Amino acid sequence: MKKTLLILALFLSIQNIFAQNETDRNSLLWKISGNGISSPSYIFGTIHLIPEKDYFFSDKMKEAFNECKTLALEIDIDIPLKEQMAIAQKAIIPDNKTVENFMTSEEFNDYKSYIIDSLKIKESRFNQIQRIKPIFSVGIILNDMLENPVAYEKKLNKMADKNKMNIVGLETIEYQINILDSIDIQTQVSEIFVKNLHSNPLEEYKLMLDIYKSQNVDKLIEISQEDEFFTKIENNLVTKRNNNWIPIIKSLISKNSTFIAVGSAHLSGKNGILEKLKNEGYTITPVK
């Protein structure tokens, strides 16, 4: 799995934002003010999987979070069990097929060896993974390889419950899954597995994690732009969703202080949320 396929799984795609100096761009947390809103809101770029030992949420981030009355995540993660099961079915390759049906026998043998021998994934887990569409199994594989992985969304959701904050989703889980599922299975197999059987996703992830922890927004986009496949799907995965979210964000921040936490992919660039909010008349300031 190439660098940007890990970015795909983590929804990371940081781009240059404003003509500021290098240091000013290194921030994951931004204050939204001005344009008639009575109190500031904040937007924070997450990484969706992170080892617990590497998880960080600074005092400044906590202060901003505690100022807010509402938490807005990409989706509302409090999903009933029945709905979770229905969603899980959408990740399964239909018609009782497996990844093997989309590979030559030689490709499948290499793929199996890669997953079990190179990535050290248990064979029982491999048998599960090969029934799942690759665009979804990437996250499962990475989750198994990381040490005690946690999710920012779950951490923030728990903090919001403690603070008795209102929690909202910017989109539904069904919409998010449909975006990923719009890529045909043959393309998923070829781009995610067949072309990447000699890579080490954990090494690539650690590189990305170091950059994320340093909050170096420029370096992350340099990595993402190395992959042609990601650039092909970036419009649906990032840009269109940003456009959908802007009216919702404007409505939320006009009512009360809102802490918006989304994958870092959505923050920056000419089509990013920060630039779009700036164009709407808001003042966007990095929080250090």
C-alpha cells in the first residue's frame, strides 16, 4: 500500500493554505472568527488511526475544545448495533466472491504471502480480509499492525459527552461508504494490493505519523501528490464533501461555538475548508 493509499485510509491530504511563513502553516487547530458570529469556533485536523502512545491533544487544543458547546464530526459515531451490522454488509464483496476472483492465481499467491508472511497478519484474519472490499480492508490491516490504535473521533466524542456538548455529524455513514464504494472492485484490487505487494505500509504510516505530529502541512501534501490513484479520487473523497459541509458548518457556528474535527484531508488547499471559510468572510487563525 503506497503512501497515498494510507492517506486514503486515514483521509490525509494537507495542502498549502495561505501565503504565511513556514512556521505559521504548521498547525492542526484553527480558530474561526468574524463575519458576524458572536463567539469563535475551531476546526481540528485528525488522523483517524493513531497508536495510543502517540496520541496527543495539547493544552491549547483542550482549551479550545472546552470553549465550545457543540462537537461536529464527519459522522455521528454513536451508531445503533443493528445499523452497524447493515453497514458492515456493504463492505463485503458481493455474490460470494473474494479478492481471489479479481486476481490471477500468481497474483493471489503473492498477495497471500504478502499479507501473511510480510505483514504478519494471522491466516484467520486473512480469510476474513479477502472477503472484504480492499478499500475497507486497508483500515483493518493497518489497525491490526498498529500498537493499541485509538481514534481521535472516539476520544473527542467521549470528551464531548463529559462536557454535555451537542454532537452532530456533517454527513451520514452511508454517504461516506458510498463514496468509497463507488470505486469498482477490480480497480481497488489492482491499485491497493496488486501494485503494492513489496511495500511496507507500517513504515509508510510511521513516516506520515511523524509528519502529522510535527503538524507540517506542506510535507503531507508532498507525500499525497506522489500517487496518481489518489489524485484521481481526491475530488470525490475530499473536494465534493468539503462543498457539502460548508453550509452546515456556517449554520453551526452561527448558533454557538463549535469544535469541528475532520480528517486533515479536508483542511487546506484552494478547495479546502479553511480557504472556503476565508472566502465566506471568516477570519481563520492558526492556534499554537
